Amino acid sequence: MRKQRFTIELAMVFALFAGAGAFAQTTGEWSTGAPMPSERSEVAVAEAGGKIYIIGDYRGATETEIYDPATDGWTRGAAIPVAVHHAAAVGFGGKLYVMGGYLVEGMTPTNAVREYDPATDQWRDLAPMPTARGALAATVLDGGIHAVGGVGTDGRNSPAHEVYDPASNEWTELKPVPTPRDHLAVAAVAGRLYAIGGRVNGSYADNLDANEVYIAATDTWEAAPALPTARSGIAAAVLDGRIFVFSGEAPSGTFDEVESYDPATTSWSQHRAMPTARHGLGAAAVGGRIYTIAGGRTPGASASNVNEVFAP
């Protein structure tokens, strides 16, 4: 009798561990794209017209690097007029919009906004943001470009949340983000904006797992399930209605975690780790894949030309 009970209990324990293992399994596959011509970090990355644009660099590079996933090839566009790093970028209407960041000289936050037109290979200045800030994040929601968070001119986190209307070239101030932070990621899914992760006042020793959702119809924020791995210096991209969050940094090193949030189920999933852990990288989705480009392999002032491709 005792032997039979022991056998049953052992089987139950085995089943428990087998179930835990199945739950912990990760999904997704990684491949390697053509490396970027230059090594960079703290870049702004966005997709426009099926191509991926990389702007800025911690060390002052100004060339516009352009990657074409269809050919796995690189070209260069006109240089951005003023060198910046820790800026934010979005693609909208076939054009690239770059806002904020730090000027290379003096690490001064800027409120400058510029538009790059691939058709003419030209940059032009637009109406500046109301709030100058670096290490902010931006996304497109309901035809407006939302700029969230960052570090202001006082060296502390700004809760600023401002939206730009490309049609009128005007900015409007919206409800501030509840948790002020920098080096965060933002993404828009199903008419809502999500502000994920980040750090406090520029310190990656104080990383956050915050996940807050903005409802445009009511100009309000709500708390959402936290990012499983608190981190900053991250990149995010939307694919198949989910927000994928990549990499980041802490004093202990760089992260290789890939976690995705599904707003439909309000749940997080873990995916296969990145081949190259980095921070200060960018991510963009094209053709059912997410391209993670540039970023430093070690915390602080490091850079790379890595181009790794994730297929969920």
C-alpha cells in the first residue's frame, strides 16, 4: 500500500514539473541580417514605407542609415542637421519624424522636431515640442504622434505627454504619464497607448516594471500588468496585436529577455532570448518579423552594428 502511494505521489510530482517545464518553454526564432555600416547606440529607429531608418548615436554620428529588409541591404540618406542621441522616432505617412533627445555637446535635452522625406532625401524643421527632453519614447495613435516621458532640462524625469498633429504642425499637451521615467518604450495597439519599463532620473540602477495604458477617448491613464523583467534602455515593436519588448541594461549587465504583452488577454509571454544582449537599440516590424538593430553590448557607452531578426 505504501509503495503504491509513493508511486502515485512520485507521478504527481513528475507531472507537476513536466507542466512547469511546458509553461516555461519559449517561442520564436532568431536569424541574422546584414550588419549596419556603422556601430551605434542610443539610436532612434522607425519604419517608413517598408524600410527601417536609424538616426543618431551616442558619439555623434549624423548619417541616416537605411535598411531594406526586402534586399537585406543598407544605404544612406541625408545627414540629420544636428547630431543627437536618445531621441525618439516614428514613421507616419511614408515620412520619418524625429523628436527630442540630447545634443551631443553637453548632454542638453532638446525639444527639436524634424521630418525626413525619403522621396526627396531632405530634412526640415517642424514645430518644437512644448517640453525639451531626452531618452523619451514616441508612437503613433489615431493619426497623432505621441511623445512620452524622458529627462527634462533639470536632469529629472518629465511626466510630459504631448501629441503632434502632422496636418497642422501643432503640439497639444495631454494627461501626463502617471509614472515619470526615461529610457522607456511606448507602443499603440487597438486604439490605446502603452508606456512600458524605463528608469528613474537616468539611473539604470533604478529600473522599473511599470506598464501604464493611455485611453485617448477619456484622456486618462490606467495601470496594466507589470513588465515581468524590470529594465530600461529597451526597444519595442508591435506585431500581430502584441507588444514585444527587447533587451535593456542594468548595473549587472545587458538583458537578452524578449517578453510580449497581449492587450486582448492582459497577459505577458516569454520568448526565445536574443542572441546578442544589448541596450540603446531600436526595433521595427516589417513583413511579419521584428528587426533589432544597433545598441551596446555592455552597460554604458558601448555600441554595435548588430542586426538580428525575430520571427515569433
